[in-house]
Amino acid sequence: MQSPRITHLLSTLSTEGLADFWDTTGTPLIEPAGDGQLLVTFLWRGEAASTRVFWGFEIPLERVPGTDLWHGSRAMPPHARTVYCLAHGEAETLPLDLSGTGPTHIDLANPHRMHFPRDPADPDDRDVWASVLELPEAPPEPWTAPRPGVPAGELTEVVLPGLALGGPRPVTVYRPAGTPAEGLPVLVVFDGYLARHVLRVPTILDNLIADGRIPPTVALFVSSFEKTRSADLSPTRPIHAFVEHELVPWARTQLGAGRSREANLIAGVSRGGLAAAYVGLCAHEMFGGVLAQSGSFWWPEPADGEPGWLIRQITRYPRADLRFFLDVGTWETTAGPGGAPDQVSVVRQMRDALRGHGYPVEYLEYAGGHDYVNWRRTFADGLLALHR
């Protein structure tokens, strides 16, 4: 389906008309598509062998003959939100800056952007950027911005030995404002640096606690480094041992927090969601709930074994006293690493396996991709569901 505005432009194409069109058109173009959908058209001007919209979804762009204008359209639900960039050739990384140049780059004509800051403690990490697509009926984000009169919690950096993980592990501790940590539950969050700076979890906690929607909570943000993240967050003994024998005991001993199992939660996104579900099941005497966002339940890759290992484990053990919140984007339909099943399929399978074994599961699908712009909103949904 082609944008009516592009069709009109092509029918009256001239150098002056193209310049006027570009000067007066923001991107992406949003037009009615019928059946309650919107037609979203992405535009770019430049020289390239090929161009596509990439990341949360893929749309090839077509060049208007005799011009440097590229365009591509797709019908989308009006409540969609996701991130994207423009990619040329086979490039598959997010942009490193805001220049609008390079093998992948932001959409310069779209002022809405998302920054993924580099973790200064990780020598292999780097800043990346993405453009944000937010359609008119995208769900509100009531908990992610600081509110006047709501004090911010205290953040403290510590380093634990990390013996099970092969070396020291940075952990950032969040304590709610004006509340001693003694006797509070803990929330363990993997990918701690991005959880703090992109998911905005400290601000979400400030707001939910101040509004009385969740109890005061101590959060433990566990960092992983670029080189070891996949190994750290695999559903294997090291991450379980670190959380059960080092992290939570440290919180109990040093902070007096996390002693009551039922209110303790463990959370993660993508690979971190896989690890959160695994550790929650293994250490169910320490946790009452799991928040797994777009969990990588396809693990392992086909070359390393039969995919879906954790899903198959659910029915092999007695049901624990544990509740779950799972979410996934409806656009997460690309095959996983090495030809593993796609994310939507495996998250649905995990939901069904858990429910079939008697676990309470709150489940959410959103119109979007595998991205932090959705997870930062649904993180609050997950906390509210697990504290019901």
C-alpha cells in the first residue's frame, strides 16, 4: 500500500516539488489506512545501494527514480510504539551518534529519539541511539517521569565478589526516600545499568511507592558486561548461585532487606527475562514473583541443543509458590539466534506451560518490537500486577 501523499508527489514530480515536499514533511508520514489502521511511511534522502527501516521491524525503502528520495510504508495499529533506525546494505547495529550518517543512522527528520548510554564501567560498551515511532494512541507512561514533590530514592554503588560469575560484579542499590531498608522486600533487576538509565526503574519505583501502589522496596541492579552478558544470563548454575548465595544474602546481612520471600521480586528483559524466570524457579524460597519482559525462552540456539529448555522444565518439578508477569511485542516474529523460534512464540509457550502447571501468570502483548521504549512502560505494569 502506497502513501497517498507519495502517490501525489510522483504524479507531479519536479525538482521544485520534491524540495517543497521535503521541506514541509516530517517523518514518518502518518495517514489513515482503513480498518482502524494507520499507514506509516518512512522517508530518507541520500545515496545508497539499498535502504531499509530496521530494528523493531523491517521495511525496505524504494527509491523514487531520478531522485534521492526513498520511501516505504506499512499499515500499523494506532497504539503502536517502538524504536527504529535507517540501515544500508547488511548493517544490523544501532547508530553510534546523532550525525544521521553511516551504515545505520537515526531518522534526522524525526525529532523523537532514544539514547542508550554507555556503561562507564564496561570498556566494551558504547553509546547508541534510535529514533522513536509513537503513534497517536500509544499507551500513556504515567510512572516513568519524575514528579514534583516525589523525592528520589538513594542510589549506592557496591561491588560484590561475584565468585560464581567469575569475578567482581557491580551492583547499584536503590533505597526508597525516607524509609530505612531494614525489613523491606528486594527487587533484583538484571542489566542494571540500562534498567536504571533507560527503563527508568528508580523513577518508576519512586512514583509507585509515593502513590501507595507498591510497598517501599530495595532494588538491586545487577550489571553485566558486553563480553560476558550472554553467559552471565544463561539459565545455568552460575547466575543462580550468585543470586541465591551471594546477592540476596548480602542484602539480608548488610541492609536487613529481602528476608520475607513473598514480596521479593526478580526482573529482567530479553536474556535477562530468561535469567529472571530461571532464578525465580530455582530460588523460589527467596522470591515470590518474576517479571520477565520479552524473555529469551528460545534458549539454547539449535546448534547447542533443543531450543526451549526452560519451558520444558516447568512440568518436571512440583509447582512452587511463585507468580509471573510476562510480556512480549507482537512484532517480535523474526527467528531467534541460529534459527531458534521467534520471541512471540516462545513467550506464549512459556505462558501456557506455566499456567498449565498451576502458576498464576499475568500476560501482556503490546504493539511494538523487542525494545526498551515498550519495556519501560510495561515494567510498571509488571510491578503492579505482581503486587496485586
